Amino acid sequence: MESVSAALPTVSVYSTPTRVLGAVVLAICAALALNLIMAGTPSSIWHFLPWLLFVAWGMFVLLWRPCLLVRPDGLTVRNILREHTIPFSELRSLRVIHTLTLDTTAGRITSWGAPGAGKTGPQFARTGAAKLPSLPRTQSIIQTQWDVWERNNSLMMHDAETSSQLSPASQPGQLGKVSSRWNVLIVVVGVFLLVLGVISTLS
């Protein structure tokens, strides 16, 4: 009897240099805010702290938040203000050049957070006699998880077809669809901090 391959854990794929830069900026904002709270006057705190919070939030949204989540059943593309959920059943192809581009049944989706192949293009493998170009890390992670899903799905479909022949009431479940949504919380917090900064400046 065939066994279903073990699903790989969810992997978060992101640009390390971008995250490092984001962490540095956030650390600077936190240090300035702490110094302002401890040494500043109530007036200076009111005038400058909202803007520090707005800058820190903006850097978090721009530099830290964007990433690609590779799950056992598909992908979650987390861009600045939008998120896209892509089941592997709806993924047609992927291209990794300077950015990651996903061709799906709902159209083309670009991931802003996942690292690309770099300016120099694909790197050559250091091992092996053929010296063939190695896959970019982002593509390798997606391809590995996608292959596992395809193997598991084919085995599950085979088992479902067998059981449905024995029991017509049992049928395979429907596959998911691509979904895209705005992250309302990100927008609301950003607008709130911006309005608070404007009010502190004008007051």
C-alpha cells in the first residue's frame, strides 16, 4: 500500500538584507523614542513621538512585513498592503529573476518580499562534474514543497477514486481558489499614526 509523503513545514522566505535594514531602523526609532520619553518635556514628546511611531510603523510595513510563506498546501504572498493566498492546485508556473513572479489561474502575482536570483543571475553549483546552474533559493524551496504536494495529491486522488468506486457517496473534496485581500489593519494603523502626527504638529 502506498503511503502519503510527509508534508514539509511552513517556510518563511524573505530578503535578509532588507530585514536587517528594517531591524536597524526600528532599533534607532525605539532608542530615540525612549530617550524622548525619559529626557523630553511633555510638549516635545507630544510633537515628536507620533512621528517616530509613524516612521517605525512605515519601516515595519515596507522592510519587515513583505515575505513569502511556503505552506504544505500552497503559498501566501505577503506584500506591503495586500496578501494573496495561492493553493498549489491554482499555481501554473513561477519565475525567479530579480523578483518572484507567480502565474496562477487568477492572473500574475509578484512577491515583493521573496529574494530573487540577484543581479548576476543564477549561480553555478560548486559540486558535481556538470557545473550546472543551481536554482535560486526561493525557487528551490517552492519547487520542493510543490513536488511533495503533487505526490501527496496524486496518492490522495487515487485513494479517493478507489473508495468512491466502493462507496459512491465518498468523493474528493474541492480544491481551493486564489484569494487576494487588502490588509485593513495595516492601513488603519498607518492612517491613525499619520493623523496623530499632523494633529501634534498643528497643535
